Amino acid sequence: MAYRKTPAEIQRLESAREHLVTRATDVVAEVGWSGASVTAVADAAGIAAGSVYQHFASKAALAVEVFRRAAGHEVDVLESVLNGSGTPVERLADGVRVFARRALESRGLAYALLAAPADAAVGAERLVFRRRYRALFAEVIREGMAQGLLPHQNGEVTAAALTGAIGEVLVAPLGSPEDDDQDILAELTAMALRCAGAAPSSARP
């Protein structure tokens, strides 16, 4: 009869895997993908480097899991804001503001998710999540058009432009903690509204 892990063993392995991913995320936020070696992650998790491979087949597989978890959480937060209360234009402004503020509050991790050099597997995940962001922005833009709050436009094109522009605008500030975050948030939100064809005054303060 093949050996089967006991529930206690399964729980222990799952707990160890979660701890490893959490610590790997911390390392990536601090030193980027290139510095997050298996040894560095193992040291942060308090385990031997070889133990990492009990949970992930390769460094790339661990990096992809870190990216999916962190980026997935940000998408969920944005989706919650864009589907929240207020007009589509207000929700669009709120979504951009919240996304940018969260990035500026966690600069290292945000830079890793948006722009830090990474291997091909993480690069592929970035494209997947950019499409998810784009879909969320496109939906709220379509709502705005349907309610007569935004001019007729190709919502997919505007959403793609917003997704790219928001990331590009944030890259430099993420590396410059001395920048005025409030000015960045205000300018980025105003830019997003202009891109969608709404007046800045239509956003909530």
C-alpha cells in the first residue's frame, strides 16, 4: 500500500510552504527578483536551501508563486474599489488613487511587481495580470459611458492606456522616497480622469 501523508503532516507542509512564500515575498520586496536567491530566501525562512525544493521545483516556480500571490491581492483590492459605491467616474478615480497609494506605501514590492528585472516566467505573469487590470478598468469605463458620464470611446483602448500609464508614472517615484506622494497621487488621478474624458472635479476629494 502506498504511503499517505497524515492530516498533521499535510498541515505542517502547508504551513511551511506558506511561511516560505511569505518570507520570499519579503526578500523580493527588499532586494528584487535578482537578489532573491534560493539561499537568501532559505536564510530568511530559517531553513536549509535544499528544503526550498521540497515545496517548489525551482527558483522560478517560487518566484511565480510570490508574484501571483502579491499581484493577485492587488487586483482583488482594485476590483473591490472599482465595484464599490459611487459613480463610475468616482470609482475610477478611487481605484487609481488606492492602487497608487498602496504602491507608494510598499515601494520595494510594488517595483518588483511592476518593473524590476525578472526572469521570463515572472515576465509572463506580469502580462497576465496587466490583462486583468485592463479588464477591470474597461468595465468601469463602459459603465461611465452607459450613464453618460464619459464620452464615447473604445473602453479597451483607454483601459490599456491607463494600465500602462499608471505603472510607468509610478516607476520613478517608487525609487525616490523623498518625492511628495500626495502630489503624485493627485496628478496621477487627474491624468486618469483626463484619459477617460472626465473632468477632475467629478472625482471625490
